Amino acid sequence: MVPSLERAFDRFFGPRANPWRHLGALAFFLFWIVAATGVYVYAFFDPSVAGAHRSLERLAREQWWLGGVMRSLHRYASDAFVAVALLHLAREALAGHFRGFRWFSWTTGVILLWFIYGSGVVGYWLVWDRVGQFSATATAEWFDAFGLGSAPMVRNFLSRPDVTDRLFSLFVFLHIGVPLALLAVMWVHIERIAHTDTVPSRALGWGTLAMLVAASLLRPVASDAPAAFGSLPQTLRLDWFYLFAHPLMYATSAEVLWLIAGGATLALLALPLLARRRAAAAQVRLARCTGCARCAHDCPYLAISMVPRSDGRAFLKQAVVRPEQCAACGICAGSCPTAVPGAKGEVAPGIDLPGLALEAIRAQAAQFAAQGREIVFACRHAPSGRQGSDGALIELECAGQLPPSFADYAIRRGAPSVVIAGCALNGCEYRLGNRWTDARIAGTREPHLNPSVARERLRTLWAGGKMRAPRAARVAVQVAAFAVFGALVAWLSFEPPYRTLPAGEALVRVIVVHAGERLQPCRKRSPAELAALAPNMRAPEACPRGRAPVEVDVQLGGRVLVREVLAPTGVAADGTAQLYRRLAVPAGRHALQVRIRDSLRPGARAWERTETVEIAAGQVLTIDFRAGDGGIFLL
């Protein structure tokens, strides 16, 4: 399916501007748009609880022609970034590009997704509108599923006093630090790739930028209403590219969402383990290696290094192959200057594939040439082996495996013509095979074709190379494709609205963080005991570890919302007992009863609160227990 789609786009975009063939380069391009616009927006941003929302709205209102466009570009480029990254992952998975030597790029690419989502989600918190507040609270609830820490994270977002400028400083740090870490992982992601494709062609880059600017002008990004405590809007316009996980969590549970996210990540990381056995790596024949470094320069995956000579010959360097990075593509053999058939015909290059040696290819070429047949040297990964030719087929691992001297050799031995067939331009299975082949034949890259070879007797056939549509059709399809993608980005950035609560319902949150009574009372230490201890260990009392569980009972209108016994945390069961529950309840007037006991034993200390509450639709009632501040609070 993917090759067919790529070939269809080749007709209208051409290989160099085909977005499907350059998703990685597009992702880098979009990242830099996000970074540049983010720097501009941050210059006008007030990183405080009171000023965050106001400063962004002022920027969009007073500088709609630049600040507003920059802010919209920042949002839409971020959405396009995650969309392109997911498409890139899907394309590579469908192409099987997680096997063998590609495991490193695949693994780092999967890890990149977590950094992309972390960068984007925190950005919504900085706006501190109702969407940002909803996202921050939902994310805290998700992490609270582990029950780690001295108190649930969500307590930082329950009331206005809990959200401080210091917390916003943490948001700013995360929104700058995580993208910097993302950039570092992006660099690691391409660390094993030579001649990386990180910059799209001018046509693709300008088209993408024009699409984002058009979306920014036609549908400018605006904040939701400022964050409000004590209420939850019935609907929110979420960015579905980044915030889809929150509705999924509320439709299932925090534990299920962790299961989905963790399971999907582990499944993707495990794909390289399911790969077939790798082909044997290229091998160096030291006796034939001249240390010219052409193989190292042409290797698409940086699998060859040049090291000091070890055999005492006059050459300074020799090639060394790293098997774990070798693709076994044979491009190195095609670049070797000693890969030239000798006077007796044999060929012994300085580097070669043990599974498909050049000598075997030469022998086939000699046989077919002697029969006077046209010879087709074809990449085995090309969509169609013969590429429309009736000649004798000789299969290569990659078109770049063929030294140019072999075309000269076949013609001199009697072949009327030679065809080199392979993958589409910019669509080579090993990235650079047809690119290097074209350059060698054109004489711009060593080893080049013998100038005496009649060019009409040698041709290259790349998949889809003669399928260009008329210019008018190309322009129309390109404009339509950018328009559709831009419209989809702008629509999913806000639509469809998410319904936070069913009609006529409100939200009740119950949070308890409390250390139950000690199982054994503390004992005052004697002067002798204190003197025997190190100065920093001289606590006046010795308290045996271990605390009793805490009992919590919450009823609303006769309905039991919470009735649980909370075990203390910690290895020694001497930490706080913690509980957080989020419950949808019918709006209206209800009798509320809250009872919390320090222990299950009769006569244990207890806190109780009973009153009638009026809860409107969309209201958020928070029941927060803070023993040190007086007991049970309704927020």
C-alpha cells in the first residue's frame, strides 16, 4: 500500500518533493518552525498564574498581524509535527524498517514520541485557560495511578492557592527543557545515518510553510476562557493531536491508559526482536584495499571506518566494517576502485558481500553478454524487477552495488545494451543506491563510468521515473493536498468538541492524604540513650514504625461515593494513606456526609462533616481532608 501511495504522489510531486518520501525531513523542518515561533511568543509571555493567559491574549489582539500569526503557527506546526512523526513511524513499520541494522533508529524513533508529546502537552498548561487546566489536572490524575510521592500530584491543581507562580516556573522549565531533550534525541536518532535527509526540498518546504500560514490566517488560534476553579465546562475544544489521551483515560481509567501507552511502546520496541536473520555483513579483502575511503564515504549507514594500516603495506589506511551497522547493501563494493574485471575477467574488490559477490555477478554478465542479450542489472527491492525490459535479468541487492566498470565490461563482451534498474529516486531501500549510481554514470562521483562507453547503450530505469503528470495537474493536486492536510490539522486542533460531563451532572473530587495513628506509641528516650546516638540521630522520642489504616466514608444524597480502608504507604507501612477519586454526580441539592477515622479500632480519632450542598450542573465540588489545617474542607 505504501509503495503504491508513494508512486502515486511521485506523479504529481516528483521524488524530491514527495512528502511521503521525506517525512523525516518534514519533521525536522516543522520542529524548527515550532522552535522559532516559540521563541517569539515567549518574548511576550508573562510566566505567572495571573499574567499567562492575559499576556497571550494581548499578543494575539495587539499584534494580530505578527504575534497572532506566530502563535497560530506555533500551534499548527506543533500539530503537523506530531502528525508527520506518526506517519513516519507508520511508514517505516509498514516497510519493515525496524529489522537488523535499523534497530537503533527504530528504537530511538519510538522513544522520540514520548518527548514529542511531553513537549506539546506542557505547552497547553502554560496558556492556563480551561483547556490547559483540564490537561494539567488530567495528567496529574494519570500519574497518580502509581500512588507515588507523599501526596497525589493532582492536589497541586485543586484550588487557586495551590497553583502558584513557582509551579508556573516549573512549567516553563519543562516546556523549554523537554524540547531541548527532544532535539538531542532527534540528533541521536540520525546518528547512524550518513548524508541525512533533514531539510526538505524548496517546493516541499515552502508549500508546508504556506499551508501553515494560510491555516493561521483563516483560523487564528485563540485561548479558551481563563482557568476557573470550582467549575468544569460541559464541552471543551481540545487539540486531538496531543490531548486525545485525556478523554481516553476518562472513558476507561488511568490504569488502562498506562496499559495502552506502555503496551504500545513495548510492542513497538520489541519489533526488531521479531526480525528475520540478518544477511552477512560486507567483508574487507585487505590485500586489495587501497585505503581510498570511497566505501566509507558512500556507506549510507556509517558502517565503515578508516583505521591505520595493519598489514605493513604502503597505504596509510584500511577499511573496517562494523557488522552491527552494516546493511549488506553492497554500495561499498560498487564504490571500490579495485572492483574492475581484470584481463582474465575475474574481479576481486577490496570490499564485497559474501552472500552476493561481484565475481558471481560478473560471471552472469559474461554469460549473457556472450549470448548477445541485453542485460538488466536490477535491484531486488525495486517494485518490478525487469522494469519493462526483456533483457537477461541479473539481480543485485541494490543498484548502487554495481560498479560502473561492469556496464563497460558487459558491452565489450557482446551485450548490445545495459539497463540498470532500481527503486524510485529518493525511494531507495538503502537510501542512496540510485543517487550514487546516477552520479557515477554522470562522472561526478568516483568510480565513474568510462567515457568511451556509448551512452545510448546504457540507460537507468528508476521505478516511476516516467510517470510525471502534466504540469497543470501537478499544480492542482499539490495545492489540493496541502489544502486538505492544512484543513485537517486546523480542524483536529479544535474539533470535535469534547463533552466533559453528561448533561445535568456535576463533578465531586475526594482527596485524602493522612497518616493513621501509630500501631505502638512513641517512647521518650533517656539521657543515656541520647548520648549513645550520633548527634544527628538524637531525636527525643523513639517511635516504632508502622501505622494503622485510615477509614474513609463519603455519602451524597444517600449514595455511597467512597467507602474504603486505606493502607499506609511505604515499605514499613509507616507512610501516609492516600486516596483520590473523581466522580460524576447528578446536579441538585444533596445531603453530604463525610467521615474519616484515624484507625479501625473502636474509639479512634475521627473527623466528620455533615451538611446540605447545592451543586449546579458543571460545578466541581472538592472534598479535601487536611488534618493539620483543621479537618475536612469543601472547595
